[in-house]
Amino acid sequence: MFCIKIVIENGEKYFRKLKKTKLIELCQKKNAVISLGGGSLIDLSNRKLCKSHGLIIYLKAELPIIYQRLRKKTNRPLFRSEMEEEMSEKEAMEKLTVLLEQRREGYEDADITIETDACDFGKSIDKIVRRIRTGKSDTRRII
């Protein structure tokens, strides 16, 4: 079932519970890369779980870049209007601002922050791999 359908049919609280259950399961795997939704890090217990099993890497981008990357995605449950229509740019930027503020503490708690504004996917991956290979887990930014 798609994330947006779960949220619509069962609510965000239920969706977060499912995600937590899956995260616990995935954290037991060795050498895994787990891609979390931004809201996963709001929950302190999720952050502690992730940190106890590996590194949290925050892929940071400015709001206009995030908007450009998300605006055409139809599977983003918190990025849709109440009427299931695409939000206007103004509405979306306001929503993103609120979401970023709600999630800031979780993002700031990341072991590594990668600036992705000017990077394509491949360059971002290269930055992550370089940092992991150094064996350093700190909050210094990689640009």
C-alpha cells in the first residue's frame, strides 16, 4: 500500500507506527542503508535506534530546492492538500517551512550532514562514501 493511501485511510499516527515497526526490523540487518522519511527523526526513540546501529546522514537542501525536487511527486502524503490536489507553490513552501521546523532537532542530531543544493545524486553519494570511509562520524558539513 502506498504511504499516502495509508495516511488517508488510517491517519498519520498509524503510518508512523508502521514505520517504527519496520525501522526496528531493518536496523537488525548488517551493512544496510535505510532511507528514512524526514518525519522519522522527530521521534527521539527512532534517532536513538538508528544511532545505536549506524550513522544518521542528513541530506540537507534549501527550501526552494526541496520544493523543486518534491513538487511533482504524488506519493508524498504530507505534501498534498486536504482535497488531494497538488498544493500551490506558496502553500507548499509554507508547509515545508513548518515541516522543517518540526524536524530540525532530528536533522541537527545527524552524525553527518551533506549539503546537496548544488549536487546531483551521484555527487551526493560520492560525498557520503568519502565521509564513511574516513571513519569519522561528526556533524561537520560536507559541501
